[in-house]
Amino acid sequence: TDGAMEYYNKATEASKDLKPYNSTRLGLALNFSVFYYEVKSDIPKACTLAEEALDQAKENIDNMDNEDARDALSIVELLKENLSLWKEEGEDDEAQKVEDL
């Protein structure tokens, strides 16, 4: 996973030159957040990555043309769905920890 992390970090750095609503940049954020969730089992980091991508895309959504919008909005929906599921799971985990006390 160290090699994957290195390449994700390099790709994330390179993607900063793209517009926040660019489908490649959003897709990278989606994949990297899923990597943190599934491979690293790091729900907080996965949520942070997804939230940052969504926030940045929202700030610039008015600047999208129709082609960009269609591609970006489908990825935005996936980010939102994942974020919702992960936050819910994180809350369930916290509740279980309290019950275990």
C-alpha cells in the first residue's frame, strides 16, 4: 500500500492544476477516499478527502459548462453517497464503543 499511497499523493499534487470540478480531479478524490476507507480503514481521512473535494467543487460549480457539469455531477453524487455512508458507519462505531464500556 505504500506504493499506492505514493502515487495517489503525486497524482493529488498534479491535480491541483485542474479545476476543482474537473472530472479527473473529482475521480481521483473519489478513488483516494475509497482507498483510505477500504485499504487503510481510515474513515476520518476518507471523509475529509471527500468533503474537501465536494467543498471545492461547490465553490466553482457555477463556472461549469454542460459537458463538465454532467461528468462532474455524477462523481459528486458518488462522493456524497460515500460520505453519507461513512459518516453513518463512523457514528455506529462510536456508539458501539460507548456500549462496550
